[in-house]
Amino acid sequence: MKLKVTTALCIALASTAAVSCSSTESSSPTSSAPPSATAAAFPYPPLQFRHDNAVPLTGLESAAADLALETKVLKSKMQVHPDDSLIPQINARVSHDQRWSSDGIRPRPETGEVIYRTVAVNDQPDNRWLVTYCMYNSPGAYSTTGNGELSLSDPNLRYTPYRSIVALTGEPSATGEKSPTPRLLVVGNADADFVQRPGQSDDLARQTCEPFMPSPFIQQPPAPLPTGK
């Protein structure tokens, strides 16, 4: 049964307010190494993630887009600088079958900033939304080379498209928490839409992301941290 829009909007906005993030993600996740050792080995601020919407959105569309991007940002932070305190934040935003699981890989440190940007939100049956967004490597993610200088971690990367499915649902979150009223959760993804298959061009990714690229598209590494920070 489809909920009335006014009722659904109040429920969703009230519930997502409890888990919403700032549009600029500037907090620095903790590292497994002591701060002094980390700073000495990699004297740059950790990679930052920013998110915004490139298309006009209202009501539940906007709330679904915010939730999808906030969840992606938290997962990206976890992949770059593993921090166990982020796991419950991720799992509170997703359904049980989308719960976070780590592969245990310790990534190399990165610095700089990337942008996640909503480029489309499409209504789906049963109070669901397909949120399409792109990661833009601007001003860029950087790591150190063998001589200690910064360079783009992936020089060929300009953008990557993603799709998340967000639902207004009463099912438990991945933390096991149940809600007495429906609220928004990320319940799936459709990233396979963008997989480049043999003999096919990568045109869908280009058509999806290029019209909404930051302008100007700047790639510039950050300055090192002040000595002793």
C-alpha cells in the first residue's frame, strides 16, 4: 500500500533528522596507529569527502538522496581510514542485508578531497527511490610515491557513478533496531548498471556524470600539516 505523501514526508524527515550529516564531511576518522606516528609517516590531512545535489529535489526525494550520500561517505571513510566507531553509523542507515562488513585490508593513507553529487532521483514502486550519484575526483585523492611526493592515487580517475535504492520501510536496520513507523533505509544498490561489459562502450557512465562535473574541474593536492600537528 502506498503511503500518503504528506504522512510519508513527515515520517521520513523526522526519522532521517536523527541520522543526518552535514553536507560537508570534515571530521577526521581515527587511525589504528598513534597520531604522532601517523603524522610523521604521512604528514597530510586525511582524505575529505563532500556531498551535494546537482539537481533540484524536494521532500522524500531530497531525504532519500541525502541518506544515500551520507551512507556512501561513511563507507568511504571506513575504507580509507578504518574506524570501528563508524560501523554502527553505517548500519543504522541500511537494511540488514546491506550491513557493513570489512575485508580487513589496511589501505594506504590518502589526502585531498572528493565530491559525491546526486545527479538523479527516480521514484520506484512501493515507496522506493533510485538515487544516482557520482564521485568526482576533484580536487582529488592523493597518496605518496616512493620518493615521498604526493601524486593522484588514480591518475586516470575523473568520476565514478553509483546507484543506491532507498526505501520508506518498517523493516529493522542493520543494527537490529526496529522503528514503530516507516523510515528511510538504504536497502540495495544498482551499481551493476554501470559495469562495462566486453564489446560495450562506457557511454552510460559518461552520460550520467559528465554533465554535472564540478566547473572548473580542479585537481590540486593539499599542503602538508604544520610541523608537530
